[in-house]
Amino acid sequence: MSRFSACCASADRSTDMMRGMKLPAKRLASMVILALSVAGYALLLWRGPWWVDGSHLRDQNLEPADGIVITGFRTALVALGAGIFAGGSLLHTSNLATHTRNFGSHARQGP
């Protein structure tokens, strides 16, 4: 067994969270989780300030102080989402670089 095969086999075992599922079921589960996450994020952006600080915020006739709290909450959520996206992008780039490096070393070794 080559070093490349051992590396990929261990990576597949450690990253496969839904091991017993077939590929279409995994894809469906991933899409459902992604859709629910996006819907929850949008709902939190929309109603989150009132859920967190509902006792201090007005529903009608908003004052500038209410706007500051609402904007601050939404800005924090957008920053959190951007951080999660950036972290996922870095993780993907790291995994891609590792696989590319392993493939290159395997190709140089020859058959």
C-alpha cells in the first residue's frame, strides 16, 4: 500500500460522518441541513434582535436607539457568518493542498 493510499484511506475514514449512508442519501441530507441552516440564519437576521432583546426593543415607532441595537446585532451575525465561511474556505484550501501534495509525491514515485 502506497503512502498516498494510506493517507487517503485514513482521511476518508475520519471525515465520513454519515458512513452507512449511500451517496444520494448523503447528498440529500447535506442539502437539507444546508437549507435549514440558511433559513435559520435568515430568520435570525430578521427576528433575532427581538428574540434576544425583545424587552428593550419596540415593535412599532422605532427610535434611533432601537436601530443601533438592531444594526449591531445584525452586524455581529454577518461577521459571524463571514468568519464561518472564511474558516470553511481555509479548511477546503488546506485539504486541497494536502491532496495535491500527496498526489504529486505519488506521481513522482512512479508505478
